[in-house]
Amino acid sequence: MSKQLDFFYFIGSTYTYLAVMRAEELARQAGVSLNWRPFSVRTLMREQENIPFSSKPLKLKYMWRDVERRAERHGLDWRDVPKYPIDAEERANRVATLAAMEGWCPQFTRAAYRTWFLEGQDPGEQAALAALLAELGKDPQSVIAAADETTVREQYLAETDTARQLGLFGSPTFVCGSELFWGDDRLEDALAWCLAH
Amino acid sequence: MSKQLDFFYFIGSTYTYLAVMRAEELARQAGVSLNWRPFSVRTLMREQENIPFSSKPLKLKYMWRDVERRAERHGLDWRDVPKYPIDAEERANRVATLAAMEGWCPQFTRAAYRTWFLEGQDPGEQAALAALLAELGKDPQSVIAAADETTVREQYLAETDTARQLGLFGSPTFVCGSELFWGDDRLEDALAWCLAH
């Protein structure tokens, strides 16, 4: 059985763009199976009073410049500083939860980040979300309706609670056993750990 | 003339251990000249209300585990989670400032981090500081006295103000022109940027 690495993330986290675009290929090269697990990092960060940017303009400015430089370093597309924050109702994250239940989570998440970072739209808004679902060959109306229902909402809450129990405090976080690796810049460390243990 | 990279740091920052032990050799390999610039990140973080760990036990616990893993990854020594915070009077940082003025800053800073991380002592306390200065062949009494005088205090304040003007918010920060690279894990990015620009 191949090694497993859990990839906990939230659509709305900035550095997560880099991980979403890089993780699958790096995991494939390492021979590691990646489990995409959307969760509400926003809920956990509010609980923990962990507010990294909103009152810290220097860190915010630095963060965007660093994401831009890191995107360039990894050969990823970059357009401009996108709108922030997004997905007020966590609809895109609930669609990602549904997609994880149905097996199309990586494609959806990458498309959501393209919508956000490269097209400058909020993938949590109905029109943008419908357009990206249609491009993926999904029926937007039925997917969005399903993401509003109890089954998906409960699964999203359950994944968030799993993250809470694991001690997560940010997105992305890679989890191998009880080892946490926080940040896109720890993806390589996480894969190396996963292979060695 | 060789490329220059400014290395702003504070003895008391945790991840700075990794940078202090790695930076000189990596800069040498890259052919980049490294300027060691101690400054009071504590002052700037208080001004910015940027308190990353004191009320965030999950982040604190993760940080130490991550520093330990990263030390292992880089082949650096590790003993145990050291006491934290240290250098209440910023005496070790003022000695580092004097050392920077006199040309023995890298050796002193590495010794201070060994005292802290590997011997479990606070290099800001007089006895530990005197012992490490003696090991470096310095006269502890005269060095500690000089670090208490106006000239060094003003230089430390001036370097802190330079860091403030550059928009720094953490330690270590590598600065090349107007580009900031925050964190030991951006050292390689900083050197690459420095060589390319």
C-alpha cells in the first residue's frame, strides 16, 4: 500500500494557491497518495484568535509579494494581488467537500484557485462558481444545491473537527500520522517525512 | 564587487538559530557577501502588536517541533526545547552590535545561539555571556561594559530604526535592495534573488 499524506486546506487561504498547484505532481513523483481534505480553517483561526493579517499591514504586504515570488519560482501563473478575503459563506469550500466525497476534489480546487488568482473572481460567489462547475462538466445548479444540504455541511464540520483535534491552526497543513507540516513551503518536508516513516 | 545581502536578526528569535548556523556557508557558496545586522525585532513586533506565540499554544508547540525537524534536515545540532523568551535586557544583542562594529559578529552570534540552544543557558545573562566571550578570546568585563555604553546603544537603536524604515516585522529577514525575505526558509530565495538582480 502506498504512503498516505493528508492535505488539509481552505479555499481562501493565500499560500494554499501554491500548494494546490504543486502538491499532486510532487506527491506523484514521490509515490505518495494525497488525500485532499477541505476544512474551515477560518473557524479554527477565529477560535484561536489567530488573525495573521487584518491588523498587520506590513505582514499583509509582504505575504502577497512572497506569494508572487514563490509562484514565479515554481513556474506558476500570477496575475495580480487578488481580492481578499473571499468565500464569505464557505460555499466553494462546501463544494470542495462534496467533490472530495465524489472523487473530483483536486480538479475542482485547482479550478477554484484559477478563478480566484488568475481571473480575479470570488469562487464562492454563485455566478463564478457556476461558471467553473460548468467548465468541469458538472451541473452547476445541482452541485450548488447539494453543497447547501445537511450531508455536505455535516461532512465539512466533521473534517473541521478532525483538524481541530489534530491541532491545526493554518492552511495548508500536511499531516502524516501525528506529524503536522504547515505551509506550502513544508510540502517537500512532509513528503520526505512520509516516505521515511 | 561582490553582491551584498543584509542579514537582519535578533538573538532571541527561534527560527533565527537555523539561519545563524546556515547563512555564512550558503552565502560563501553563492559568492554573496553577508552583512550581519542585529536589531531589536522585539521593539518592532511590540509596536506592530505582532505577538505570534504567547497566546497561541498550538502555534508555539508546532514552531518548536518544526525548528527541531528543520535542524535535523540541515544537519544542525539539537538538544531540547530551550528556555524562551531570553535576553530580557537585550544585552546579548547589544554585544552583537558591538561585535558587528568590530568585525567579530558571526562568531559571537553563533556562540550565543550555541549557549542558548545547546547548553540551555540565556546568553543575555551576565555569567553565561561572560563565559562565551572568554571562549571567544575576548575580555568579558570590558566587552559587557562597552555594550552598556551610549555608542553601542545608539547603534542598536539606529539599526532597529533602519529595520523599521525597511518594513521589517520579523527575524531573520534578509534584505537585498528593497526586497525582503522573511524567515530562515527564505534564505535560499534571498541568495538567488541577490545573484539575479
